[in-house]
Amino acid sequence: MEEVKLLGFWSSPFSKRVEIALKLKGIPYEYIEEEIPINMCPRIVKYNPIHKKVPVFLHNGKPIAESLVILEYIDETWKDTNPLLPKDPYQRSIARFWAKFMDEKCLPEILKVCYESNNEIKVKAMGELQELLKVLENELMNDNNNLFGGETSKVGYIEIVSILITYWIGVIQEALEVDILNKEEFPNICGWADKLMSCSFIKENLPPREKLLAFYKKYTKPLMLPSNELSR
């Protein structure tokens, strides 16, 4: 019998990505909740000594780190049910590209907006994040490959990865009392988010909004915008 374990943290969008993929494919697994500070947890240090963060996926005792890597491993290992990535090689490459865009471009700015102590850096990061979101907004508008927001009932790789943008940013901006993502400037992203959140499978496997909001209000650092930004 295969042994599948996931070391995670309830408020991590990256842990939730893996949980959603496992549930979508119907893979039995044991979930192990870690504690703050994550990078001090003995299991995390043991199984992910380089990054020291969640998620860590254990398959028959072999550890795999980084959510995007884990998602692809799951998809390649359990091929017979609910494929995550598109079958077409070109569409797969596009899905991977935009997943990396979210994690390598948007995520660093999100982290600065949340946790940077220097307010000037926080404000600059918010502006950088909005510029990056405009790139994603335009891609959604010109989505000739129908990669984003295809069928309402379809949940796959890009939908799972996107919860960082389509769910977490909304909670973060409410916690910080700032306007990062709104329907006037980003109708396509917000429409896509609404479509994904209307999917009961996605919604049921996300942390409760009020609980997540309380977490970010506790741990994020306040952001003070210049007066000209407050009137937006």
C-alpha cells in the first residue's frame, strides 16, 4: 500500500494547492499540520532543509518540496484520474509559464506588501504587484487558448495554482485595508475569481475567509498609503 503524507499549514495557499490536487484525484493521504515558525519545525528542517517551508509531500517516505513541483509529480504519478495539466504540449507549457509568473513574479511582491517593515518598500511593492496583475489581466482578456476560466466545472493545474491570486489577495487587501485588486481595474481577474469561487469543490477546500482574514490581520504589517493613493 502506498504511503502518502502532506506536511502543511492551514493558511498556506501552497499547502492548499497540494490538498486540492490530492482530493481532486481521490488519493488517500495523511495531513500533518505544522506550527509557526514553520522553519523551526523538526520535520520541515529534516525533509526540506534548503527552503525550510511547507508544503512537503512524502510518497513512500521520499520527500518532494515546492508546490508546483509537487503538483506535477502528483499528476505524473496518478495519471488515470482527473489530469491536472492540459494534454496538448503547447497548452501545458503555457500553463507552466503562468504558474511560474504567479509564484516568481507576483509572490515576492505579495510577501513585501504583507511583511516588509519599511512602508516605502511596501508601497512600491503594491504598485509593482498591480503592474504584474495588469499583465495577467491582459492575458485573461486575450486568452485565445481558453486556458483561463474554461469550463466552470473544470478544475486543473492553473485553477489550483491561481488561488494565490483569486482568493488570497482579496483576503490580504481586506486585512491591510488597501485596494489592490478591484473589479473596475481588473474585471477579467475578478470575473475569473468569481467563477472559480462559484465552484463548490474549490470553495469547500479553501480556509474559511473570516479565519484567514483574522490570521492576516494578526501577522501582516500595516501599510500606510500616500494621501493621493487613499483617494483612489
